[in-house]
Amino acid sequence: MALLTGGEIESFTDANPGWRFDGEGLIRTFDFIDFNEAMGFVNRVALVAERAFHHPDIGISWNKVTIVLSTHSEGGVTAKDTELAAKIGGFAG
């Protein structure tokens, strides 16, 4: 799978508020009311990621969840990352 161009990544982040590109991957931090809400979100992400066979890096800090998406085998961001990010953003609200 081909890496996305800078313009393609910028188009995605412009159209999907909250996501940003750090030079290596797409990143977004989600805030929740409490730990329980955050873990429910992580479980939903895990189900979607498993179905897509594309697994993000996930950081959890009480009520905050940070998702990092990058296609490691390609060395950067591909369509797999933007597709999964859009799905995650869709159910995160």
C-alpha cells in the first residue's frame, strides 16, 4: 500500500477535526468523563481495528485516550490509517 502524500494527509486532517499529523503518524487525543468511559471507547476501537486488521498504538491516561495511526510496514501514513481514523472519529462523537 502506498504512502499518502502530504497534501492527502492535510486534506484528511482538514476534513476530520481533532486529527493531526506529527510527521510520522496520525494522532488524536479523546477526552472522556472518567476511566470507565475511556475504556469503553478503547474496547470499541479494538473491535474496529481487529476487523480492519490494522492496529493503532493506544495510550490511556485515566480519562484520556491517545490514538496513533501509522502503517509500520510502509513507514508512514497510508489509506488504511485514514480509513480507520475516520471510523474511530465517527463513533467517538
